[in-house]
Amino acid sequence: MAKQPMLKFVTVDRDMPDKRPPNLRRQDFDEIYAEYADQKAKEQAGRCSQCGVPYCQSHCPLHNNIPDWLRLTAEGRLQEAYETSQATNTFPEICGRICPQDRLCEGNCVIEQSGHGTVTIGAIEKYITDTAFDEGWVKPITPAQERHESVGIIGAGPGGLAAADRLRRAGVQVTVYDRYDRAGGLLTYGIPGFKLEKDVVMKRINQLEQGGVRFVLNCDVGKDMSFEEIREQHDAVIIATGVYKTRDLQAPGSGATGIVRAIDYLTASNRAANFGDSVPEFEDGTLNAEGKNVIVIGGGDTAMDCVRTAVRQGAKSVKCLYRRDRANMPGSQREVANAEEEGVEFVWLSAPKGFTGDSVTGVIVEKMRLGAPDATGRQTPELIDGSEYTEEADLVIKALGFEPEDLPTLWGVPELAVTRWGTVKAEFGTGATDLPGVYAIGDIVRGASLVVWAIRDGRDCADAVLDQLMGAGAVAAE
């Protein structure tokens, strides 16, 4: 009788892949977690309890078949595990690296709640797909039949790419337009290499290109090409631009030299460190933390990316100001722990009141306390009178979140309806807007959100577009 490969959580402890020591990982932009060895991946996958009601799956935005591919991994059937994972997730190798598993699948693992430590779902997902690429199981898209219908996608981030993949598998002709010189959006230029090495993203983009997806890069819609021109060339258009407008600080001295936007800082770093591009603002020190006292303002994942990037650039000191406490910050607790290991200092319950110097020399800080909960249930920060002091700073990075750009104005399409927050109005589940044949997905609809939600939106929207183009009930080919 075959040995039971699963339900080992009682006898086998949770064991993440080795993490490189902080003194080594501070010196480069390589990913900090090692890869599982084959036997270790099988062992850790075998800890899954194969729940009758898998909360890991129900709390995943993509509803990935997690118990199924964990069992296949434990049984050594890795190619089937990859195919099962890819069936519901366009980019499992990316989600395995950057999804906040502690808040989604792993955070809802039943054995974690019983005190045995969650299954290492993200690390196994990464291992499965990396192995698939190494073994040549990831093939270019080959539609069973080419179709004449054409779809234009504006934005080459995760949502746009997920939609492109699904549409091409059905044989639709797909063109993706993007303002940057490389596809990938925030996957390429927003997320640092120590969380997502860029060859991982480029391999998937190459797969899409080889499968017939056409990319038109360095194309800023509204300047290089009008929205109406794109509509005229395609049977349907999907808006997947993301949100790139930085929330600003209205404080005395906020216009000083040396106060920069997180997106500019991270893009410059990714270009220089991961692609070897010549970036004048990096080379002249404007967007380079080397030798500087750095303060990052914000508490989300973008702030964590900034502080950990500054450490690797050789900053003299790195501090993160956040107006709430550790328990109430929106960023991943795992990322906070990694940052602390690497030497970042967190200044909790602190907010900037102003800045000193024409070229910034300091941040005037006010201390906060948490008061009564607001409408969302989170405690509201309140100022503590007389608590002001100044933190020394040569570089201040604003990581306060992102808002949508004014697309109707930028694109000259006043009839494109937006919400009071500036996000595009689109139908839930399909992404359909009020404009015939125009859809919108991802952050430009949701506001700043997770990569995995953008992938979900892209897949769902692609199915809706296929229904429109091919008739109700059409299903994307897998």
C-alpha cells in the first residue's frame, strides 16, 4: 500500500527556504530567499491537511486550487502541479514571490489556526513554477485557431498582461500599449529585485511575445497616440493603466530639493541596479541614497520597498515614519521584519509637520497617539501637543500611496465616467464601462491594490470580452 504523502503537519514542522543573512543581502538586489530542494518541497507540501473546505483557496483572489497542487507536489508530480497552478493563475511564479500570503492563503490555513504553523504555500508555488521554466514545461501560447478579432490593452502591468494571455489563448489578436520602454509595469519598475528578480518577469513577457502578443512600448496614450485611435484599431479596448499619481504632502518646506516620490526613486533604482540603464537622476545623487540620512514617510509595502532599497544603496541611516503603530500598519509584517533585520529603524506614531532647508536637512516630526476608531474600524491618529522634534534627513521619500490620473482629461475622453475618487467606473466582474467595447481593470478601477487582484480582474475581463466578441457563453481556451 502506498505511503500517505499528506497530513504530515503533526510530525513535520513548518520550514521556510533559507533566508540569506542580512549582512550579505544588504549588499545586492538579489532575492533574499533561497529555492527549496526537491525533497524539501515535497516534505513541506505534504504538511497540507487537505481540508474539506480549503480556506486557503477561498481566501485567494484567484481561488487557486492550492490543496490539489500541494498534493501533486508531495507526490512528485511537479508538471501536473504546475499545470494545475497555471490553470487559475496566469503568473504563479510572481504571486509566489510577492503576494502577501500572511494575509491571504497562509493567513487562513487551518493547521496554522490549530497551532501547527501554516503550510509554506508561497514558497512552494514559486518552486513549482521555477522548476517548470527550468524543465521547459512553460510553452509559448499556441491557440487552436487564430481569430480575426482584435483587442487593444492600455497598460502592460499584471492586469493587462493577464488579460493578454487569456485572450491570446483563445486566438484573439492582442496589442498591448505601454508608456514605458519595457513591459511589466510595477512588476518591472516598481518592485525591487530583492523581492522579484527581473529575469522572472522578462521570461513571462518573452513567453507572451513568442505567443503572438504585440507590444507597443514608449507609447504614452494622449500624447504619442490618442485613445480614439486605439479604439478605431480594435474591436475592444481594455484600460489597465494602474494608478501612478502620488499622494502629496501639504506641509511647510515640502517643495525642498531632496524630497522625492517613491515611484521615481524605485524606478531609478530598478533601472540602474537590475537593468544597468544609465539614469542621470541616479548618477547625480538625486534619486540615490548612498551616504545619506534617509527618511521614508508611509507604512505600506511601497514604503518597505523604499527603506530596503535605501539600505542596499549604502545609506548612512534609514528611518521609516508611520503615523500609526506596528499592529495597524498596512504593509506586510514579514517585510517589516526583513527591513528591521537589515538595519531600518521604524519611528512609530509619528507624522511629518514640515521640512527644514531649501535642500532638505530635516523633517519636523510630531508624535501621535491612537484615538477612537474611524468608520473603517481603525483607530484614528491624534496629535500630541508639544511633541515636535526634528529628524535629520538628506533624502526624504514620499510613500503615501497612489491615486488615479485624470484619464478623461489626459486622453480627451470626457465621456469616460469616473467615480468621485477618480477611478474609472466599470461593471463588477466584467470591467465593462459605459463606452461600447471599452473595459477597465485593476487599480484604475479598484484604487491601489494587490497584484493578485489585478490578475483576477484581467482574467475575468478577458472572459467578458470573449463573450462579447464570440457570443454569450464563450469560454477562454486554456
